Amino acid sequence: MSAIITLTEAAALQIQDMMKQNGEENAYFRFSINGGGCSGLSYGMSLEHEKAESDQYFEQNGIHVVIDEESAPLLTGTVIDYKQSLMGGGFTIDNPNALVSCGCGSSFRTAKVEGNPEKC
């Protein structure tokens, strides 16, 4: 299976560090889309011990990634990076499917899916 998303080396290192800190070295990294957010859809990241039979699975930069089948088409081509600055660090998400993004960077909508926008 080819990768739906790209985890940069910096993002993978941050995820590995979070897994170690939480004693979750053998967990899957789940990246998903949920309804809500300012623009209608929002990103979700979690560590899980099981994957569903319908999940898309691949390994990248040492991270076992799972994406549910409903989120996969909306995430294809997405790049997840981790940026560090004087103000702190955080994940950045570059999704080529997103037409509109909220200023917070974690909410968006696509041409086919608008979601259910909430007030920021």
C-alpha cells in the first residue's frame, strides 16, 4: 500500500518522542478527519493500539500510520511536518485537497465535503 500522507522526518521524530514519553512505542499513529471546526472539518491525531480491518495502513519514517477509509480520500497528498520556533513548536498540515482553511490551521473544507462549521 502506498502512503496516503507524508510524514516529514521532523514530524516522525516528534511523534516517536511523544510515543516514548507516554509509553506507547508500539502504538499506531492515527490521522483522521472529524466534523466541526471553523471551516467544517478538522484534523485528528491519536495513538491507538488496534487498527480496524477497513483502515488504510502504512509505515513511514518508523511510524505505523492508520487512516480510516472515510478520511483517506480527503487526506491524499497531505504533508505533516513539525516546526520549531521561538514561540514553541507544533505540527503543520499541508493538505492539497483543502479549498478553505481557518486561520488556526486545523480546520478546512474541500470541494466535495464542507462538514458542519462551528464558530471559532
